Amino acid sequence: MAEEKKGQTSVPEEEPEIITLEFDDDSKVDCEIMGTFPVGDQDYIALAPLDGTDDVYLYHYQEYDDASFELTDIEDDDLFQKVVKEFEAIMNEED
């Protein structure tokens, strides 16, 4: 008969959400979705490549009613700096 341990529960770990980025040179990088966050009235997404580096990719994130989404580059340098600053603030809050 199996022994029951009281007061202990096992919480299964969530599987990370992985997406594959495809670049113009046909290279691909698998990335874990770190999360989405707003800056102003737009949403952005942080992606951590699974290549062993400490890199983080930041993109404009647009989700649609059918649960599909689109990632686009942040081409404005000032806006990109705002997004980086907000991402860093969020990461510092979690520490």
C-alpha cells in the first residue's frame, strides 16, 4: 500500500511557450516567450532565444480575435529605448 504524505502537494511545472523566429536570411531561432507588456497604448513581447545566450528580443506584439498574433520590429529608436526601459523595470521588479 502506498504511503500518503499529508500537507505536501505537487505542482506541475508549466511548459514554456516556444515560438520560432524566422529571419530574412532564412535562419531560425527558437525562443521562449518571457511575456507581453504594454508601453503606452501598444503591447510588446519579450523573447529569450534558446541558444544559450543572455539575449532578449523585443517586438511589437499584436494579437487578433482568432488568437493569432503578429510580431513586428520596433523601428523607431526612441520608442525602442522606451520599450527597453520598461522591460528592464519589469525585470527589476521580479528580482
